[in-house]
Amino acid sequence: MTRHTLVALVEDKPGVLNQMASLFRRRGFNIESIAVGHSEVPHLSRMTIVVNGAAAMVEQVRKQLDKLIDVVKVSDITGDDIVARELALIKVKTTSSTRSEIIEIADIFRANIIDVASDSLTIEITGDEDKIDSLFNLLRGFGIREIARTGCIAMTRGGSGPVSTDKRSPKTKEKSPNK
Amino acid sequence: MVCESLVREGVEVIFGFPGGTVLPLFDTLPRYPQLRHILVRHEQGAAHAADGYARATGKVGVCIATSGPGAANLVTGIANAHLDSVPIIAITGQVARPFIGKDAFQELDITGITQPITKQNYLALDVASLPRIFKEAFYLARTGRPGPLLIDIPRDVFIDQAEFHYPNKVDLPGYKLTLQGHPAQIKKAAKLINEAQCPLIIAGRGVNISTAYAELKELAEKAQIPVVTTLLGISCFPESHALSYGMLGMHGMAYANFAVNDADLIIAIGMRFDDRATAKVSAFAPNAKIIHIDIDPAEIGKNVRVDVPIVGDAKAVLQKLNKQVTSAQHIDWVRQLDDWRRKHLSTNIRDTDQLLPQYVIRKIYEVTRGEAIIVTGVGQNQMWAAQHYWYNKPNSLISSGGLGTMGFELPAALGAKIGCPDETVWCIAGDGGFQMTIQELATIVQEKAAVKIAIMNNGYLGMVRQWQELFYRKRYVATPLTGPDFVKIAEAYGLRGLKVKRNEEVVPAIETAMAEPGPFLIDFKIEPEENVYPMVPPGAALSEVIEEPKKEPKVITDSAKLSVSNI
């Protein structure tokens, strides 16, 4: 079992996420994180999926994902030179005596304070998973009210990545005549 | 909109069952006399009939059901088509748009349910999108690896109006077709074939779908390569050909399985290394390099390691490959296979007074001269039909391979007969599976579809009973079953039938059935505890095939087969 990061370019249509998730579900894979957002091309979304599984099984899923009509491209970038980031919002309990210490810790992590209340602070942090985990561990002693994480988003460094749109052939960019 | 799209796609036949949400569609049908609607008696029958129609004709089969239970009843048929790569389009009614998601009467999330068993499915929320959806659906059904699609249309969308504009092209950036095969891979494959001492072709349904019959024959003959097939590959290569060594797998010919075990090169064409074909995967073809030609990249390397993968259409790839393959003989290898065939004649039939199913199948073969389309159920009847009928005509076996759907036989035979009215269509059924879709007898009679039905009636769910006999110490739990008097049932439905209990009645009964202009049913009361042999026990390797225990040594020889070789 190894951790795999897959990136995909998919049609922005209802049901696509369901179809993709279903291919993991039927094998009993638990998706660690999945992050989707618009890509640079209208009607296409880019997705990052992090999943644990045996390499051969993940490759089989990748091929089946690629087979889905609404999936334009999908690639396993696990071994590649990639940048991967995650964003987290952490709401920490504060008292007048702990507030400044928490702000100091956030500063060290180059995290932002985005909301302040009398008894809590909300911190926004971006980074790789380890960085977010470290901050979380440091703050745990103060009492965490809530944490929300986006899950990992990733792309390969330099050049054009395996699922970038600028390598698409002109033919597939054509609009259908009925539109 | 729907009918107009169907006409544009050249649809001639629809198998369906009406209901509330599809009423607007049925109301427009009389305006399209070129669309023949066949009313089935259960929606599962509609899906299987569309499947049988598609397999027999190579065209897209179409079925229609209403929302809720109607759509749900299609599911087995859609799954069946999905596993066997059959192009069908299911049109389902849905509750009107304002009611979707509110658990309205007969509402069902059928696109959600069928998502893993369709190549693609659609919920049409806008009438103007229907032409595009139909264009895409038919394109997807027909191209690449064929498969089922479902189009779910809310009742009020059927009623809405829009200008009909049928697109010429589809825009599917995520749909990648690789048809031609990579030249470097084909070159590598040719090199392996030219160097092999003991090459073996395993041909699957992909050859039938791609109609690569001539190309396969050319490859086999040019380099003298023996050919075995999967269950669904049967009939893609004439079984009376000297280089044909039958079906491999769990109930394959012993010599076919030995050949796989000893081959030094496997050329797998349009097949997916299903577990029923490979038996124990780790022991599959232990001495062989494997070339795998398949249109679906997700099949490459899924079950077995592959040395040379070629993604492409079987016909296109074989045409290129054949040019690079040199003529060869492989005399010793072919002699070895013939030797195995002589010593392990897997198609022997015991000479006995008991009515044996193998004998019945063989006689159907003889009376029809091997020119019928055979549609089988699932279980023992299916294996006997695969083993004891010799398929020389391309695409002449229709069977539920991947899903193994009992009850497939009768509606699929109906679909095949509707699609090929000039062909003789025999439905080979078991008494168990036949009772699952027996109601389609009414459809057959109403449509005057001259399907000939042979029930292998042993009073058991035979294949399961065989497993209980061999692996569960003969504890026959839930396998003995009674059935109705099938001849009386046939008569009640309005077709003629005969009961056959003795060997000498077999041929006259088959001849009577053939002479009957309409449908005909024969209830063959076969030996109740007859088993299917050869058999590779579950979990064993292909080489560990069990052959029929020698009860009575005297056998009918394979003279019938040998005399028609070289066709």
C-alpha cells in the first residue's frame, strides 16, 4: 500500500465526481482527499485525488478513470517532481492569556489570522500536509474547536504537466456544430 | 424528438413496455411506422431482447421502460450488456422535472443506479439537448468497445417542444479511441510470432465484434497457429477448421487447456482473461510470452502480465500484423495438439439409453447443419451448447458470458430472431433459467417470432447441483426444482410443443420443430444428474482439468466433426 496522487482534467458536468469516486469505492479504497475546481478552460475542471492503494490496483483504477467519457485526462503523478499544497482553516480556543502565544505560533508558520472572537481565533494556513499537521499538533494543547482542510491540490513542476490543456490537440478543442 | 432521433440513427425495432412517464413517447409512435415496437412482458425481457438483437445483427439494440419499477427491471439486462460489451440504448421515463428528488410516485434514480454498468448515461433535463444526447449515445454505443447507454427523460421533457436539429458530429474530448495499434508494438508482436515454436491464439468476442474473421483465419493459416476461443469468442473461427481446438477455460476442451499450458506464445485477441477462461491466474500459460490485442486499454495487464500490449481494433491490428508475420509450419506443435485431442476427446458422448443433453445438442447441430443461431441460458445447458454444437458460421452463438444471467435465453432469442428473421434461431434453455423469463413466450407468439426452444429439463438447477455433488458432498440444497408441464405451458401460450424422453424421439422432434413455421418448444427430459465435463475445479490451474469419469467406456466417435474438417 502506497499513497498515490492523481490529477485529472474532467468535464464540468453533474455525475462526474460520482462516477470517479465510484471506481474507488467498488474496490474498497478510501479516498483520503479529493479537491476539485475550475481549470483554465471553460467547462473543464481539474481534480486532485489522494488515495492509498497497491500500485497495480491504483494503475487499474487510473485506466478505468481514463476510460470514463467525461474524464479528459488523468495521470498518477506520485513519483514525479510535484508541488502539492493544502489549505486549512483552524479555529482555536483562546483566552486573553493564550491569544498572543497562538498568534506567535501562527506567525512562525506564516499562517494568517482571519477571524478573531473573544474566545477563539481562526487561522488560515497553506502548505504541504506535514506543515499543516505540525501546526495542528502545536495548537492542539490550546483546544481546537474546528478544523477544515481542502485536501491536497497538486501539479508537476515546470513545463506542461501530464494533464495540462495546452497539449490538447486542436481537434478536440473544436466546439460541436450544434452549439 | 426521441422518435425522430431514433429514425436518424437507423433504428428499426424497439423493445419496450409502456407506463405513465413514457406515455407521451408511446403516443407519438404511430406517427413513425418505420419504428417497430415489440411489447415484452417484463422489462428485463426488453433489455435482453435488445441485447440479443444487437449481438445477432451488429446494430444497436433499443429498449424502453417507464420510470421506477420499469427502469429497475432493465438493470439486469443493462449489466449483462455491459459485461459482454453489447451496444444497447435504454430509454427510460422519469418523473416530471418538478418532482425529481421528491420521492414522487414511480421515481427512481436510475442514472445513479446504472452509472457503473453503462458506458455513459444521461438525464435529459432540456428537450433541446435530446438530439445531441441521442447522437452521442449511438456514437458511443457503436464505437470503441461497445456497451450499453441509458437516457433518462422526464415526462415533461417528452412533452416540451423545440426545433429539431440533429448534429452531424459529436464533441467528446474525453473519449479516446485507439483503433490502429502502435506500429512498434505490432512489429514486436510479429517478431515474437515469427520466433515462436508453440504459438497459440486465444480469440474472444472482440473478434466477433470487429468482424475480423478473415484476418484471424489468415493469421492462423499463414503461420499455422492453433486457435482456441473463449466462450464468447466461439464462432469467430470455424470450429471444424483443422487449426480450431475449441473453447478453453473451466469447461473448455482438455486439449485447449493443455495447449495454453504448454504454449510458448499466447496471442490473445479481443478477450479479457476472465477468470472462467484463465482458471488459476498465477498458473496461466506458465511458459508463454503474451501478446494482448484489445481495444480497451484498461483491459491490458488487468488480470495477467502482458509482454506486448497492442491497443486497437482487432481487424485493423490483424491486417497490419498479418503483413509482418512470415509463413510457418509448427508441425511438432500442431501434432502435439492433435495427439492431445485424440487422447482427451472432450466431446465424446456416452453410448447409453439415457437421454443425454450432449446427445440432444449434437442432434440439433446435425439437423440444423450447424447453420442456426444458438442462444443459450446460463449453466449446464450453456456449457453443453458451447461444447457439443460446432459453430462454423461467424457470430452464431449468443450467450451471457460475463454476468452469467439465467433467463437471458428466451428474450435474447426473441431479439435475435426479430433481428435476423431469415435465420433459424434455437434457444437452448435449462428448466431453471427458462422459468425466470418464461413470460416472453407470449411476446414470441404475439410477434410470430419463430424461435425454436429446447429445454434441457433435468429437474435441478444443474450447474449448482453439480458443484454440490463435487464440492459439497452431494448435499443438494435448494437445487431440486419442479416446473410446470412445459408443453402444456407452451400450448397455453399458443405455441406447439413436444415432450421427449427417449433417444429415438430426439431427431424427429427437432425435425418437427424445424418444419413448424412458427415457434416451437421441446421439453427434453434429460438424465437428471448428468455433469458437465471437462471441468477445471475452482481455484485450480487449467492443466488440472478433470475429465469425465469413465462410466461406460463405449463412445460415439467424433466422426461427425472430422468429416467436415477443412471447411
